Amino acid sequence: MTRRVAIIENTRYSDPGQVGVALSEAGATVEVIRAYAGEALPGSVDDHDALVVFGGEQNARDDTKHPYLPALAEVMRRYGEAGRAVLCICLGSQLLARAFGGDNLIGAAPEFGWQAIEPTEAGRADPVLSAVNEGGFLSFQWHDDTFTLPPGAIHLARNAAAHHQAFRVGRAAYGMQFHFEANRGVVDQWNRLFPDLVEKKHPGWLRRHPDYAAMHGPDADAAGLAIARAWVALI
């Protein structure tokens, strides 16, 4: 059976990275919805077998500038409650927390670059997070905000900067604060597109990036693809 997957974009510069690789390997049929540009959100959970929500520059409570956000959070909640596979990255994870009753903490957890992530005990037993090294793994980070864990959610991963790095609601609705989809090619693209923002987040990053990429990129890419493949297997 062909998997039908809706990808929600919250910025014009989205790149599915390792998630795209895993979906392609699985032969999934993908519909990209540019929510930031006003394209219609899924009307029914029966329209797709899975939902992916990527990141963006806005925060999860930025309803005035981005009035579609409450409707998107509601769509995410409906898909999760229906037992559909839902994958939410960075802003997506913050919206998933909002959708299920968590609080969004704006500006409370700035983080950038390849960083260590530690699975919790529940994460080490989780169908998706168990695909990576139980002692921890590397992933790319670019965020300022964080969230409280929604009621009933399972805490899957943490680090020093943001205690809630990953969680699951229900069968297969996942919020991942870290950009595990961002392989080295995606990070290179971000460097080219947003050099001023990158340097503001991490002064000297562009000069040091080749060394960082050589040191951390291979392990982070491998972990990201393992996570993506494990989630796709739940669709």
C-alpha cells in the first residue's frame, strides 16, 4: 500500500532532508502544503496516512502575524488523536505541544549547531528513538523557544539547553525539537541563505563550519536517517 503523506511547510526555505530520503525509499506519495503562503490545510484525517510539520522562523504563538497557526495546531491534534503518524520538527514540535495542551516558552532555550541529545529511559524503548545510540546522538539545532510537556505525553529526549527535546503523544505523534532532518547538505544551504542570521546565532560559524561539519556531520546524518526511517515505518 502506498503511504500518503502531507508535508506542511511554515517557511519558503523548507528542505525535507533525511525525512525526504526515508519517504522516497518507502515509495510514499507526498503532498506539500505551503501553509505559510495560505494553501489549504488538510480537511480530514482520511486525506493522508501521515502528517509532517517542519520548522519556520515564527514562534508557535505568533497568531497575529501567522493566523493559520491555531488551525494547524488543531489539524495536528486531530491526526494524532486518530492514531495517524505525525512528525513535527522544531517549530512543528512547539506547535504539537501547543495542540495537546503544553505551554510555549518563547525565547527560553536558544541553541544552535550540532549538539548532543540524550534519550530518556522511555526514549531508549521508543519505536523511533530506539533507532539511535541509547547513550546519545548528535543533531543540528536552531531554535530559541521551548515548551512544557503536554499532559499525558511521553518524554523521549533531552539535553542541557532544552529539557524537552522530543516527546510522543498517543501511538505515533512525535515532536522533535532538534533538526534531525538537516543533513550536511541542508546545513550548507542554510549557511548560503541566511549568513547574517547564522553569524548572529554563532559568531564565527561560517569560518569554522567546515571543521564542525567534518567532526559532527557524519554521525548526525546517520542518526537523522535512522530516526526518519524508524518514523516512516510507523505509517
